[in-house]
Amino acid sequence: MILLCTFTNSYLTHSPFPFFVNADTISDEKIFPKYTSLIPYSDHKKASGNISQHNIAPEFEKTNEPLNIININDSKPLTITNLKGKVVLINFWTYSCINVLRTVPHLIEWNAKYADKGLVIIGVHTPEFEFEKNIDYVNTSLQKYGIKYPVIQDNDHEIWNAYENNYWPRMYLVDPQGYIVYDKIGEGEYNQTEKVIQSLLSERNGNKEIKNIDLNTIFPYENKSQIISTNSVVSFLKQPVDFSKIKTPELYFGNQSAGSSVGNLERVHLGENVTYTGPALNGSIKPNTIFLEGKWKINHDNVELQSDSGRIFLNYSSNSVNLVAGGKGQGIVHEDNALLSNYSKGVDTVSDSQFVIDYPRLYNIVNHQSYGDFRLLTIDVKGKGFQAFAFTFG
């Protein structure tokens, strides 16, 4: 079961429901361009015979302009050619996408376990939102999530296009000869990916066995309270997600892609300031629809508060709620007309149910102990200039 975001015709479209991949039935080159996907390395060689020239991993640098690389101490240029002899994991990601962020602890763990055995992980950061093009924000996010491996900033989608990619996240494994031998779309199936890494490293190192070193304790879903008690970012990202119980899809505030998920009668008008009347709270609020209160400007990929205060309403069903937000200001989170308890507040909400914008990113504002029925989320927003981009769920 895989959940992911896709990028089509310069706009993001999101698959809100489980995305299944079967390696035996893959034939659509638009989804898996040129590459055999999800097939263990040893089987790939048997199946393909001679590796096609089309499977050579494209170089990162397509122009004479230098790459914008973070977290690199080696003076040698970061190229596929220079990395021959290594097993390379190329990970396409963007720092405010929850589907991507849930893969980060696994990448960090693989880097710790296998870097000295010949694995090189390279993150290709291809922005979804305009603010993710800011290299300072990317640097801050690398520190926040503990990412130590090299990251290339791909603002113009040049590397993304060279790899014919349409998804966040997506992982390619490149063998020591420079050929793509594994293509993983979406989150999940980490054990399978790790086995392919081990197989490639074993072959690289003269068939020396690569042992599976367990660096982290894995908590079953029933013991989720043990994770929440730490209330750390990494623990939140590693907690299990039951996609079958998430009844609310990813929702966008701005007017990009198929349009805004804002459901007020005043509608959305791109580039205009609109004064919204909040929904009547004594009746049933339409589920999976965003409602606003206050004066907001409708931008391409966000709504921006123009008054000193405003409100955001959402009737949702999931275990956790994330808000991609930026600008300046703060929000106080209520559920079913009450402040969040210690058992439902998110990583970014403090004891008084408040979260404060520090820079544009994903804020985990609600994190329950379990899945349940629809709940009414209300965010009291304070501060002109507060920007809301998207809701995502877990």
C-alpha cells in the first residue's frame, strides 16, 4: 500500500487513496518510464539479459551552471560518473510533503547502516510550493529532520525531468556500473527496498554478506502511546499509518491544480481579497471541505489572511492532521469546540493548543491516539499575513 503525490503539467495532483503497485503487471511507461520497477536486483539481471542503454542513470548536471548542493564535504564534483563503484540511492523529495517526510527516518537509518559499506544517498529536492525554492528554508529543514547525506536543490525541475519523474517520493537505486536497477514510487515497502540495497552492496563487496543491523525499535500500532509520549518529530514520522482508515483526502487552499478545496458561498477568486463568513456551527458542516472566516487573499497556492484574525474550519476523519503553513502569525487549535488534550495535540502544538509559524513548512497540529469518526477542527488564526497552503493527514 503506497501513498504519494504526483506532478503533472506543472501542477501537483494528489492521490488521496492507496496506490498499489504490482511488478508483474506494470506496462504503462507513463507511470514507470523505461525502468523495470520493484524487482529485486538479482532477478532484474535474469529478466533483462543485457542492460539497455536507456537504463543508464542520467547525470545530475545538464548545464554549465554549478549544482546547488547541501551537506557535501568532498571537493570532487557530485556526478554519476564519479560515483561509479558505489551503490547510489537517488531520492526525489520535497520538505513539506508528509508522504515524503515519512520516508526520511528510513533514509537516515540506511545512511547510518550502509554508508561505510558503499551506499551513497543523494536527495534531489524538487519543490512543490514556491517557498521550497528558498535554500535557507531547505537548510533549516535538513537540520530539523537530521538529514546528513548530500541534497541537490532542483528548483527548475531539470533533474526531475531528466529522470522522467512525476512523484514525491520516488527512489531509484543505481548499481556500481551506473545503471538504474530499482525504481520505487511512493512511501512504504521499506523492508523490500532495504533488501535490494543489501543485495547490491553484497555483490559490490564480493558477495560478502551485508547483515541487517537494527538501529531503531519499531513500535506496533497498538503501542503507539509509547511513541506519542516522546512527542518528537522523528517518532511522529515513524508511527504507523493505516491508510484504510483515513477518510479525508489531501486538501489545498489555493487555486492551483483542480482548484481550491474552500467551500464557502463566497467562493474563491484568484488574486482578490474576499471576506468570508464562517459556517453555522449549530448544524452539520460538509465533511472534507475547508471553510474560512475573515478577510483572506486568494493566491495561486495559498490563502493569506488580510485581517488581524480569522478562522479555518474542517470536518475531517483521520488520526493526525498536518497544516502546510507560512507567512507569520499563530493558530490556536480546537476540536469539537474544545482545546486539544495532551492525547491529541500534535508535535507542533504546545500545551495551550497553539502553534507558531517559524518558517514555511508542514506543521503537525493534531495527533490522536487512534482513528475515529469525523471531528470538527477549528483554527483561530492570529496575525495578518498568515498563509495556509494545504491540509494533509495520517
